[in-house]
Amino acid sequence: MALLDFLDKRNKDKSAEMSFVDHLEELRWHIIRSLIAVIIGAIAVFVFIYQVVDDILFAPAKPDFITAQWFCEIGRKIGLGEGLCFGNVQVQFIETTMTGQFISSFTLAFVGGFIVAFPYVFWEFWKFVRPALSTTEVKKTRGIIFWVSLLFFAGVAFGYFILTPFMVNFYFTYKLSPLIEIKPTFSDYLENFTYTTVGVGILFQLPLLILLLAKVGFLTASFLRKYRRHALVVILIVAAIITPTTDPFSLTIVTLPLYLLYEAGIRVAARVEKKRAKNTDEWS
């Protein structure tokens, strides 16, 4: 029923009634154009795949990575000495299958292509959804492509510059026994890298998700404030899953931005309720 209601709303801005099949056909072309954009981005990444691997993918695994230098300097300035310095870890990866590197190169290309094409992919999605909105709702959502893209790239940057270096440093320095030699596969590193960049970029959409749910009346600011402690527990669990380490400092650097995004969502929901109440008073 929700899907049919959505399709009915889309028909309001159409010159002629569209059937269910017509909507699916239109959606199919939005998806096709999005895939083409991702493929173009993937091809661009694949052309420079060797530079991407050495200078971008493996950069957070190097001891001279810019984030490692920053944290080391911060630790010294606040009196922690070498406490925030990453160890001089010599990182090496292996592959256990003949096709491992070949398949991973395509995986990396498509991940990079998706990141590069993300604004366009969301724009295609927005073009399909927008006809279901009223003129007032469209005006209120001006700039949504910019904000969605900004939050996504901020999450990707956070995962790349913060989480990935901590992940590498922890896993390569944690040892149960000196008899154990750490040599993970390149595919394993690429999988974790994808989670800590693209995954975090998607998690950073939390305020916009709250905005959407608040606009349809599913969430309220009072509800979010009431269950703030419960939300913090959920955020801690998510942070523990994303974070490769379990020490308080690492959990904090993941939990803090996610919680701040939750608080931003409360403010957004409160503004939505305030505007809705104002419009109600004007009509009464």
C-alpha cells in the first residue's frame, strides 16, 4: 500500500497517468544511468589502479601517514608522550589465490567508482522521488543533494584518515604469541577498508534520516531525547563493530561523531516540529 500511495503521489506532477509498469520502467532507467556513472568512475580508477593502490589504498597502512603524524604530535603536546604515536609497523599482505589480486583490482575500482559517482547516484534517486513531494516540500528540501553528498564524503574521510590507520596499527601490533606471524591477505584488507570508508559514509546520513522520519511524523524530538541513553548504547555497539580496537580512546573517536550526529538529528526534528506547529497555528 505504501508503494502504491507513493506512485499515486508521483502521478500528480505528471501530464498523464502512469501505470505501475511505467513507474518501474522509469525507475529502471534511473538505476541504469546510476550504474553507468559508477562504471565510468570505476574505469577512471582502474586506469590509475597502480597509483590508487600504492598512494591511496595503502597510505593509511604506512607509518608516515599524515594522520599518524598528527596524533603523535597531539599526544606530545598534551603530555602523553608517545602514547598516541602509532608503532613503526611494517605492513605486508599476501594473496592465497591466483585470481585474488585480479578480482580485488575490480573490487577496488568499483568501490572508488561508487564514491566518486555518489552525488550523481543520489541525484538520480532524488529525481525519481521528487515528483511525489508537494511544491512546499520540494522547496524545503533544496540543497539536499549537497548535504547528503557532504555527509557521505565526511564519513568516508573520517573512515579513511581516522579509522583505517587505527585498524592497521592495532591488528599489526596485537599479538598472542611471538610465534604468530601476521600476514593478512590483500582481499581482507580491502574488505575492511571498504567497511571503514563507504560504510561510515552511509552511517553519517543519520541526521538526514531523522529529518525524513520527522517529516512523516514517525519520530519526534521528545522521543529522541527520551531514548537518548538507549541511542547511546546502540551507537556504542555500532562503534564497537566498526572499530577494530576495543580500547576507550578508539571507541571514543568513533562514538563521538556518531553521537553528535544523533544530537544534530534531535535539533533537526525539533525544527521540523516547530515549523509544523507554526503552520498549524496559521491555518487555525
